[in-house]
Amino acid sequence: MVKVAVDLTLPEGSVALEVNGEVVGCRCWNRPRLHAEIVYDELLSLLKIFNLSPQEIDECTVTTGPGSFTGVRLSVTVGKAFKACGVKVRGVSTLSALLTGAPEGAVAVIPAMRGKVYARVGNRELDISPQKLAAQLEKSQRPLIYKGELPPPLQTFPCVKDLTPLAVKALLTAESLPLTPNYVRDHDAKPQAGGL
């Protein structure tokens, strides 16, 4: 069985390949404004290394967010493209994927712009300031698993910067969500009062 995973929700995009239950490779890039232009070429290059074609893909896993607005939409769109081709597709939360293999009770943290972070605490996914998250976690001293830069208020906690490409972790995540964007944060664009 051939499975692929795609993450475009973070600045570091990644694709991963699993063959017969073993993760055999991944490709990463850190050019977030070019995710849409790069993802299929990277996936095809990875398949070619293992003498596989896109027609041999049995399942695709994509991260559904949270993350950058455009990255979340691109990741979900890749999943929908595979689904349209008859491939079984599942979504996984970006934060759930980040917690794959982490100690129980760990908190996933990724940058969220505007001085905030996205965090998964237990089953809750939050769009929160680092100061508020630090206050919530102060007594528990839960370990933090993070991608990107960890803001100073959170650096006093036990923490691990996760270097594993998120697509690899998505392959290993048991979660299966529908292909809908998980923004966590409310949209910035709001309808104008009174219409046009």
C-alpha cells in the first residue's frame, strides 16, 4: 500500500511517502509563498525516487490547520484533488500531527501571527497570546512541542523544538478528519454592515 502525506499549513512545506507501512522518504522546503508551485513537483520527485507513479497512491493524508490562511486552504485543496482522482483521503489537525510521538500531556505550539500562537491543550485548539498560554500552563509545567520560534513567555517551560517534517508526523497520526479548513481563528474579512 502506498500512502502520501502533505503539509502546507506552516512555512516549511513537506510531503512524505509510506510504502507497505514504512515511512520511506520525505521532501521539505521553506518557501511558503511558493507552496502551490512546489508541492506537486516535490511529490512527483519523491515518488520517482522509489519508482512509483501517482496512479499507485492508495491514500493521502493532509493537514487541515490551523496554520497560515493560504497554507490551510492549499493543504485542503491538495486533499480534494486526490479525492477527485479516486484516492482515499483523510485530514489531520496540524497540532495533532505535531503531538504525534510526544509525551502524554504535552502542548503543541505553532506561530499564529499578530503576537499570538496556536496551541493544542488537551482536546482544545486555541488562538491565544503567549502570555495567556503561559498563565494557563504555569502550574502544570507541561512540556511544549513547537515549530517555528517559541515566544519568550513560553521559553521557561520544558520544551522541544520538533524538527520532524510535519507530513511525516501526519502519516503516523491516527486522527481522521473531514477535508474542511480548521482555521481556529475567526476570519478577518467580515461582511460590511448594510451590504453593497
